[in-house]
Amino acid sequence: TQLLEQSPQFLSIQEGENLTVYCNSSSVFSSLQWYRQEPGEGPVLLVTVVTGGEVKKLKRLTFQFGDARKDSSLHITAAQPGDTGLYLCAGAIFRGSTLGRLYFGRGTQLTVWP
Amino acid sequence: GAGVSQSPSNKVTEKGKDVELRCDPISGHTALYWYRQSLGQGLEFLIYFQGNSAPDKSGLPSDRFSAERTGGSVSTLTIQRTQQEDSAVYLCASSLVGGIVPSYEQYFGPGTRLTVT
């Protein structure tokens, strides 16, 4: 069972376009993180959001945590070829024996063409 | 400082053989995680260590899989009698604090690509 559903699974766009990736769940998360992974490498953390309704900006990337802490979105403005990669959302639920693990979505493969 | 390192980077083995994968976490990181990633898929949780103990090993797919951590540092993931479906990239991550802190960051190694022929 996939706790976090990411959409779209694949995204292919031209340089300069805007895009949004969604991460949804029926579960409430204590925190949610976004990672970016390039071929042959491990995921690299982009941002952590903790508070419901929180918005964080990282240059052209805007991350939002839903008010109910069940969903999140990643918006990229004016995409560049260097943004190409696999974007993964991951949520943490702090309760009982599941302390410490992250639940990952399946990822969104973004390709930005010059 | 040094990041998370994993060895070997690639491993090709015959079906039925045992393999050991190694992870060296960032120095001082108390929590260590193992994940598995199949081609084009997200990350599948395997096991989590806090210090040398594993409070959550619920993701290990079968009793052929085991892991240990010694000295609160290096961890080894062992797969016995490997099967073709074990082929995947095995990723290790560490974090400074695991548990009741509401936000924490996991730092990943480059992974070990395991191919079972």
C-alpha cells in the first residue's frame, strides 16, 4: 500500500515553462520532505515542511504543505534543463514503533528540454 | 565533511549466493536507514537503526534479508540465497536524530546496484 501518491508520474516540458508536482495522502504527517535524485546517485534533500499551511521558497522552487498536513505540492517556475531529475516526496509519522522511518512516494520523473 | 558512503557501488552475483552490502554513515549520525529502489520506482523502506538497535525492521521482505549495525556506526545488509527479484539499488541514509523530533533530514549514500543473474 502506497501511503503517499505522487502525480504526475512523468512530466516532459520545454525550458521556461512552469510546472506543479503533487503529493497526496489520506494520512496526517508530522513532517514532509522533498528530495531530488539524479541517475546513479542517492536522493538529495531539497526542503522539509513541518507546519500545516507552510510555504517555503528555494529560488525558483516553491513548496507548500497542506493545512491538514496530508498533502504537499512542489511548483517550479521557469523550468531549466538543470531541473531534470526524479522528484520524491517523503513523509514522517511519529507514533509508536514507526518512529524514524520515511514513507516515500513513487516519484515524478521531470525532463526539461532546452 | 564526508557524506554517507556505500560499498560496493556495483555487485553482480549468481542466484543462490549470499551478498553483503556496507554503509558508512555520516560521523555522529545516530539513525541509519536502508531502502531499496527498483528501476523507475520510489524508495521501499527496509529497516531503521537507532544506535545499534533496530526498532523498525518491518520492511525486510523475507527472512533471507538481515542487517546489523555495530559501534553505532557502520551497518551491513546481508541477503542470503539471492534471487533475481532482489536485483535493485540498495540505498543507505543517515540522520542526526531519529524519533520524536518533528523534522529531521536524511542524507543518502550513492547506493549499491545489485544484479542477480
